[in-house]
Amino acid sequence: MEENGSIQKEYRDVYLFALQTIMVYLFNIGSGIVIGIFMGELFYCMIFLLAFMLLRQEAGGYHAPGWKSCYFLSCGVLILTLLWIKENFIYQTYITVVVAVMAGAGIVLFAPLEDTNKPLEEWEKRTIRKKAQFIVVAELIVGLTLLRVEEKAAYAVFGAVVWCGVSYPAWAVKRYAEKNEKKRKNNY
């Protein structure tokens, strides 16, 4: 694209980053589709992925140290969610709703979580917090509404809220470890 004049040389890195990001998204979504097909739950898989991506983008959360650990952790989260959806046991709905509401409350109170590689300005935090709060409340309402129509679809939406919320304590542990590591290095 640079050679034919479609992009200017100074924007090469920006375009390269954008293309890499698109490829990662396509690979991750493709992997999710394969997992959903393999587990016989493609429809619920797509509901979960959509709800999770919408919420996670605004709410933030734990960031794995590398792309491999992030990828396998994401696949694990998807598999666990689909296993939960496949199961059917007494009190499953109550457990799902209670955990999702607790996770949603954590998101409402603490979103967004920033990462060391992307610190946020105060105005960004306020703007993103409002978006995250709106999305999590909307997803909880959608999940509660779906309980009356399609319980498994509700579990998929609630799963997105739960996993986003669960990543908050993991984020706090990671930040605590990073601060202690920094203190330790400064003492030597």
C-alpha cells in the first residue's frame, strides 16, 4: 500500500498496527466459532462473545502478560462458559443471576480498569465508566429478560458479565504484584 501511494510512509506503523489488531480479532473470533461448533453451542457462543467483547472493551480488566496466555485464557473462559450453559442442575439460574449481579456491581463501582501500557486520563475514566455502567446494566437487564424466553441465552449474556467482573480481582492482584516488584527493584 505504501508503494502504490495508498498510505504515506509516516503512517506505515499505524496501518501495520491496525492490520495486526484486525488479524488478532479475526483469529480469536474464528477460534471461538470453532470452539462453539465443536461443543455444539455455536449460537450461545456467539451471544457470549458479542456480550463479552462489548463489555470488556469499555470495562477493562485483567490483561495477561503475553498474547499466548491471553489467547489460551480467553479460550478457557469460553469453554467454561459453554460448559455451564450445557449443564442443567437445580439452582443453576439462581447461582448464575446472583454471581452476575455481584460481578456487575463490581463493574459499576470500579470500571474502567486501566493497564500499565494504557493509562487513562481522568476525563477518559469518567467517559468510559459511564459507557461501561450502561453496558453492564443493559446486559443484566437483557439477561433477566432472556430468562423468560431462552435460559441458555441468558446464561451466555450473564457469563460475559461474570467473566468481566471476575477479571477485576485478578487485575488487582496483578497491579499489587507489579507495585511490589517495582518497590523491590528500587530497594536494590
